[in-house]
Amino acid sequence: MIRYIPLLGMLASCGNHSEADKSPNVIFILCDDLGYGDIGAYGQQYIRTPRLDSMASQGIRFTQAYAGSPVSAPSRATLMTGQHTGHTEVRGNKEYWKNAPMIQYGKSEEFATVGQHPYDTARMILPEIMKRQGYATGLFGKWAGGYEGSASTPDKRGIDEFFGYICQYQAHLYYPDFLNRYSKEKGDTSVVRVVLEDNIKYSQELEEYIHRPQYSADLIHKAALEWIDSQSDEKPFFGMLTYTLPHAELVGPKDSIYRFYEDKFENDPSWNAYFGSRYHSTEKTHAEFATMVSRLDQYVGEIMDLLKRKGLDKNTLIIFTSDNGPHQEGGGDPKFFNSNGGLRGIKRQTHEGGVRVPFIAYWPETITGGQVSDFPVIFYDIMPTMVELTGAEKVETDGISILPAILGKEKKNQERDFLYWEFEETDQVALRQGDWKLISKSGVPHLYNIKEDPTEQTDLAEDHPELVAKMVETIRSQHVESPYFKVTIP
């Protein structure tokens, strides 16, 4: 259940917030496959992230923040619906393009329909709640909440302006044949495809692909900046910037950022694509990955600078996080970069390294800078947090409002009973209660004490059978059967 705290009084007590009577703007930046240890503020040694490090030093950095799932689509579903993966409709990367016919774009062929399993249309999602509160809403980047033509595309789910990828499989190409758009201003009545004419002059064969000039990450970021620049203080806005960086494939412009890392890394490895891979072969994978993270950092800085130039920064809460742990796809090397911050596991695993993510909140003159919080937060907390922040009508969720913790009032925050994950692809279910974490793999429970053993090296299940039984009972109470996504419940 959600506990509500008087918002205006709380904001007024957190600093010189002269605009406490105005609805705050929100920018939620969700990057893709960035590990807990991939930025400087969380211990990264190789990659420069000065703007994110500055954001952390001027805001609050959470050290026990969790994605909703160890992969993209279900993690985003928990964020959008406020439900954990034992309840929400989308619990895995179910694809809808595999049996679609093909169509031609220049020298390339593409699927006629692309996308993933749709969000449940009977349940409101986060942008719909914000729109009801009078917010202008924009989403730029990856959607992954419904295939093209389904009942759950941005135009039907509370989004005013969208530009990016409907389909996360399409997002594996950074120089794609097309992107998707929905813009009332441009006269769209539904989501449309924007063909990248300069890209389709070249095929997707590597020899030609490397000459494609239209880099999707930059195009998406430009659209996001234009949308933010169009906003004013007359109407609050809610922007979800769901950037695809630094997900594979590991490619990008060979600009000054890349040249810096090309010089930095000696004996940089290459990665050769295997048959059927969506990712192209990549040379100098360490340089490419580091460039992608630094480019993301640059994007964040440009957003902060634009808000400040427009005089909107003091009434805008910015949250930065990642959708799951680090990847090793397409040449990714989380071991080299210590991308999981020394935690066990990576993407697709419910160990800490697969689900613990960076999480930074920044709000000038409202959040006192330089704070570090170990209060546990998880993606399905965002909906109740936005409900409290905006004064929206109460919504039943699996999360709690973490607004007090974001504002540095952790002691006023409602405590939670547990954190929950399940993931069909690796047949894992996980539950954290206090310092204890149970991970069930194909129905076999393993128990860890996260406080004493943060890297989950010692399985204590045999030593604490009563605790295991109690936690298994909680898992069984939280799991609702899905016709689409199956896991083995212990």
C-alpha cells in the first residue's frame, strides 16, 4: 500500500524551493545495459563520466537500487506498471516480428511488423498517469511495450511525442533502416516509420554498413533536446529518455571521444559476429564501449545545460538509472571494466550484478547535494513516487513511494517487506527480505546474506531451512501464473 506525505510541506522543508506550489517537471533517463560499476560515481576507473559524476555530487546517489528484471522489456514493464514480475503482464522478451513478412528499404530487407509483447491495456501505465495530471509527455529511445499496430504503442498509452525504437530487437542496430515516431505536431495519427534515407543507400552487410551516416543514438538525443527546448514553465512536463547506449552492438561515430579511447587502450580486442547475430563485427571493443558510455554522459550534460539555460532546472527532478546489469553481447567485456562493481552476475541473472543498477536523483535547491543512500529502491517504486510527487489519485502498486528518500528524508520513508524478481529465460526467481536474498534456480533455492556477503559467494540455504521455507512461502504468495512466461516456483 502507498503511504502519502504532504508534498508541498516536504518540498518546502528541503531547501529554498520558492516554486513549491508548481507541479515539478520530471526527466527520467533510462539507459540500456549500463552496469552498477560503469560510471565514475560508482567506481569506474577506465571511462570518463564527468557530468554524471557531477550530477551525483550535487544530488543523491543510491547504492542499493534495483532494476525490475535482469533484461530490458520486463524491467521497463515494472517501471511502467508499478508491478513486479510476478504480477505484471510483460515478464520477458517475447518477440512479435519473427513470423512477419519482409519489406524492402533501399538495399535492405526488414520485418513488416516489429516489437514485443504489449502492456496490459486494462492497467494504466506511468505516462498515462502523468498526462492525467496535466503533464506534457514525451518518450525518446526504446519503447519495448507493444509491437507495431498493437493496442499498446506510445500513441495509445499517454505519450504526446515519441521518437525511437518501438522494437528492442531493431535497437540492436545503431545505424538502422528506420526509426519510429508519433507526433501530433507533425500530424501523426498513429506510430509511423521514419525511413533513414541516407542509411538505406547501404546494405546491412558489414562492408557497406560501416558507411551508414545516421547514428540512431544521436538522432534520438537530438529529438529529446528539441522536445525539452519546446517546453516552458506554463505546463509541467514528463520526459522519459530511454537511451539505447551502451547496449550492443558496439559501434558509433569515430569522433574525438572514440579517438581518446582508441589511444587509451592497448591490445584492444575485436569481436566477430556469429551466424544469425543481429550485431555486426566490431574492432576495438573496449574503445567502442567506453565511447558509448562517455557519449551517454555527454547527453546527460547537454540536458542539464539546456534546462539551466531555459530557467527550468530548479523545478525539474532528473533521475538517471539503467534497465539491468551489464552485458557481454557483441564484444561487451564486463570483466575488464568491472562493470558490475564486483558484484556477482551480469545481465540475465538475478544475482546482484544482474539487477543492481546506478540510480542518481538531481534537483537543484530541493535535493541537498553530496548525499549517498543505501535505502533499497526498485523500478516498481517509480509509479507510486510519481503519484505522490504530482498529487495524482492513489494507484495500487507493488512498490512504495521513495520520494522521502530521494529528498534526503530517508527516515520518513515507508519501509518495505521485500523485493521480488522472476525471469523465465534463465528460470530464476529471487526475493530479498532485509539483508537476506533467496534465489531459486529451476526450483532449487539458494540463500545469501547481502550485508555480510554482498558478492553472494556463500550459499546458506542448508543452514537456515526455516528462513528458506518462509521466503519460499512469500514467493508463492507473489507469483501469479502467466500464459506467456513460465518459471519454476520452488
